[in-house]
Amino acid sequence: MERSPTAQSIGAPDLKVSSSGAVSAPATLAAGTYKATGTARDSLGDTGTWSFALTVKGAKLTQIAPTKARTTTGEAFTGQLEVSGSHGTVTYAQSIGAPDLKVSSSGAVSAPATLAAGTYKGAGTARDSLGDTGTWSFALTVKANKLTQIAPTKARTTTGEAFTGQLKVSGSHGTVTYAQSIGAPDLKVSVLRRGLSPGHLGAGTYRQRALRETASVIPGPGASP
């Protein structure tokens, strides 16, 4: 028996049916349903119609490492999201996390150097050229630097003279605010970084604990030790 010749009326080029009835579709089809119809005719002139539907199911995009990262205060961060199971170009969309943590449409992750210590989270969706979709999330932990006091940590003055000095620390970013725990009122440290002692202190050594500064008061000329 001869195979019936087939003629296609709709559905090409996504879904193709040859004259022998072979059905084919390329690997580049996006997710969706594709339909084709046409006619069939045999050697004796018998005729009929045919239809065919191909459903292309979208694959699930799965995020792979990295999904988190660490940095320190004062340092900008850059990274790149990655997914598996994709076809063609992957486009990322962000739903939460900006402006502290930003993800571009290409998956580039960035955070400014101005973030305070803490954990910042972003999340969104990913979609490839064929319509495959998935979700992504990313967490950036910003670790605080330790402020280290540098010189001066002590000073000397004489009785009857007021003293002013300046505390300093290394590793800081932006404005430094100081809090004093002990030493006042003889030795005072303001929140604006300046150390002060009044002019009526007797000879001796005065300490304040918050940043371990010591001030020694030396008897002036003619003063009793």
C-alpha cells in the first residue's frame, strides 16, 4: 500500500509535516503549544484532514552557587548570579533588595561601599530565551571592622592648665562617635572626638576607660607634690 501524500496548511515553520507525514520541530521552540493542520490524499484520490498539537513544556531554571557572599564595611561588592538548565540568554528580574543590593538584568550583583554592618537580601526571577523560568535569591553579609585606637593614648600637663587633645582611631569610615564610660568629670571625652580636662585638677594621673587615654598632671612651679 502506498503512503498517502500529505499537505500542510498551517503550523510551519514551528511545526513541520512532510509530504510523507513525518512531523518535526526544532529545539529552539519556546515553551507553549504549537498546532498544525492540513490535508491527506491517497493514490486513489481519497482525501481527509489532519491536525497535530505539540506542547513544549518549559524547563525549570535552578540557581547554582553563589547564593551568598561576605564583605566588610567600606568595601564595595560585585558578583554574578548563575543558573543551570538554561537555553540562550538568561534575563534576571529583581523583586526585593534594592537599592542596598542590586541585581542587573544580566545577573550582575552589586552593593555600595556605604552599607552598614548587617545582612542584605535580594530575590527575583530568571527567564531564558525559550521561556524557561526560575527564581533566585542572594544574601550579602557585611561584617563590621574593628576600630583600633592609635596615638595619642596619653598626655602630660601641669596643674593650673586646662588640657585639650584629640582621640584617633584607625579602620573607621565616615564620622566616628565616642562614648565615655568612666573618667568624667575630671577627664571628659566629647562625642565629637575631643578630650578635655579642667584647669583645677590636682597633680596625679587621670584615666578614662572608653578609649584608654591617660592624662598625667604635673605640679606647676612652686606647687606641692
